[in-house]
Amino acid sequence: MLRGEKVLLRARHDDDVAMLHADLHDDVAMRSRSDGRAWRPIPAGSSPFAPAPPSDDAAVFTVVRLADDAVAGEALLWGIDLHNRQAHVGISLRPAMRGSGLGTDTVRVLCRYGFGIRGLHRLRLETLADNTAMVTAAERVGFRREGTLRSNAWVDGEFLDEAIFGLLAGEFVQLPGD
């Protein structure tokens, strides 16, 4: 388990699936903004949030709020490229958990894991350009905006811009106690 100031990142449990599926998949508008693939109905029994065996190209965590041990969402490093020592950062918080700094802490803990434990050199983060919460979290952790992919994401009937952020291991500033 990985601990931050406000969150704990741990392996996915079977008990997490129904809540994560309901809050992060079945909300069509939210899922359409957080996943580059078209939304489709998926029964909870075959949920993308079901625990899966470990893989070399992804590290998937359940985010738990430390204050009360409530499941807050999911976090992952995906597209892990061990040759180039880089990966993509992704998080998705349940609606009730947003706006309290959990996102920034989650991104920070993922960076600490990627750089310190996995030995990665570079982390990349992509988000819709109008996703102020994720842009703010990325910048607070030290990610630098590297560009904008204009009209790159088809979301709810329109093309939206995506912002691309990058962070190198040598640029990551850990908090005291990290």
C-alpha cells in the first residue's frame, strides 16, 4: 500500500467493484470525459473495475480516503514502457470525493511510486483542456504543460482539446516525509 497525506493507494478488492462501477462507469457523461473510448453499457459482473492479475504495462490501484477509509476512486499508471522508462498517469475520483485535494495527493503518490519504486524516468498525463481540477492537480505536483492536442477527443457530440503534461524524475519534488 502507498500512503499520501490524504489518500492510500492499494490493490483493488472485489468489494470495491460495485461502487466504482456505479460511480465511475455508469455515469455516462463523466465516463465519456475520462475515457477516450466510446461509452457502452457493461454489466457490473464484467466491469473494467474488477480486480485483474498484475501486468507489466499497468499498475492499478483503488484510492482510499485516509480520513474515513472510504473508497474514493481509482488511480493507475498505464502504458508502462520499461525500455524508455515512462508511463501515463490516470486517476478518476467518485463525484462525492472531488474538490478536497484528494486528486493532487493521488497524483503525487502515483509519481512517488512511478519514480521511486518502478524506476521510471518520465510520467505523462493527458486530460481534457477544460478539466480544471486535473490541470491544477498536475501543476501542483510539478507537471509541465507540453502542449495541446486540438480537437483531439470526441466527447458528447463535439471535439474537445486535450492538454498534455510531462514530469521527469529529476523534476519531481517530494514532500517532507515522502
